[in-house]
Amino acid sequence: MSAFGTLLWLEFRKQGTFAMGMLMVVAGWSLLLRQFFAWGAEPSIVALAVVASTLMLAGAVVTAYLLWLGLDFAREYRNGRWALLLGAPQPGWLHLSARLLFACGVLTLFAAGMWGTLAFWLGRVGLEWPLGLGLALWAYGLGGVALVVPVLFIGLLVAAYLPARADLLAFLVGLLGLGQLLEWSLRLFSAQFYRWLPPWGLPLPRLGEMAWEGFPGLPSEAFVLLVLLCVLLFSAMSRLWQEVEV
Amino acid sequence: MTVFRLGGFELLWVSLAFAWLTYAGYRLWTGTASPTARFLSLGLILLIAMGLLQDLLDFSRG
């Protein structure tokens, strides 16, 4: 078995229970949604209740998963497993990409399940729930995984300064510096890049003759900025991983 | 509109901030064996100093 396969298997052993829990939430929610239709309210009211409650639930579950991911890094660190991981012969980016890929896979499965549930039950009241809208919400959910990258970046930067006892200083500089990085890239983006990017129009759900009018669509430049910053921080992070001694 | 004046009190705080940044730069440059961390922290400190200067310019423009 290749190193990457082994790492993915380890991630499955660690995150598998939580991921199964998330898929169970999807299954339970698809059964619970039946109850909205037992009320016998108007189709538009039922559709609104179904969409709003599903989005709220999905947001809560995704947030819980991201928190769990962050806590798991902290737990590994406390248990002294970082010294073992950092000394492993596999390169750092392989460890990191196995974990992030697994997290993206779990979130994709979850989003697909939630989208299937919504599309199935909304079809019962004659509401079309387009695939593109589900894809857009999924992309925003994956954006949450990107939050793990700067946190890990600061963590590894701090770890590089543990032997010299400059960890608090490194943490402060990392926090302030990342804030500055974000501010300068937002400045550059708003001054230069914004006009080059196409607006991202969303396909809107339709209920019979009703449709949302004048919905502005989602901004796309946030994704470009997110991807650029993530690639930058990820490469810095994997180099740090190679050099840090714990 | 209030115009920000760069008086003695402000200069004191700004120079304290720059002195702290210099100290942090020295500690972070010498405090690790990892070249990536060394140059990354130098870059972050330069970014912070640049942001501080930008704020100063914005403020004194009024």
C-alpha cells in the first residue's frame, strides 16, 4: 500500500466515527422532513420551512465538524503525537493533504446527501431545486475547510519557536501578520482584480410561477482569493513541517 | 472632520510599536533552526510594519 493510501486509511480510522455520524444526520433528517408535509400548510410555506431548517442544520453540522477537526489537531499535539508525525519519513504536504482531502470528501458526501434530501422532498411540493445552487452552497461549505490552513500555519510557525521559548512572540507575529496579509490582499483585490472576474450568477429555485427576482448572485472573487492564499500558506506550511523540531 | 496630529504622545506609541517589532524580528530571526520559519517571520514582521506605516500615512492625511 502506498504512503498516501496508508495516511488516508489512518484518517478514516480517526475521523470515520464523526463522518458516519454526519451521514446518519442526513438519513435521520430525510425521514424527519416528512413531518413538514404532515402539517398540510401551503406548499410555499412548507418549502420555506424545509429549506431554512435544512440550511441551518447543515451549517451547524459543518461548523461542528470543523471545530472537531481543530480540536483533533490540539489533542494530537497534547498527546505528543506531533513529534512522531514530524519525524515521519513522508513529506509534510502528504500528511496535510491526506487530512484535508479526507475532510473535503466528508463534507462533499454530507453536502450531496443534504442536496439529495432537499431535492427529493421539495420535488413533492413542485419546487425545483437546481443542482447549481447545491454546488454553490457546497463550495461555500468547503471554504470552511480552508480555515484549517491558516490555523495550522500559525501552529507550525509557533512549533518552530518552541525550543527557543519564543512561541508567544511567534504566535502574536503570526496572528498580526496573517491579518495584514488578508488586509493587503483585500486591498489589491478591490483595487485591481475585482473588475477582471466574472460575476457568478446563481440558478434560482422555482415554485410554479414564483421565482426570486433580482437575486444578486454570489461573489466569486472571494474564492479566487481563498484559493490563492491557501496555496501560498499550504506550501509554506509543508516546508515548515519538514524543518520543525519538536 | 478631526485631523490627526502626530504629536509627542503618538510618536511615543508608534516608536514603541516599532521597537517591539524590531525586538520580535531579532528574536524570531535568531530563535529557530528552520530557514523557512526565519524568512516567513521576517516577511510577516515587514507586512506588519508596512501596515503600521500605511495607517500612519492615512491618519496624518486627515
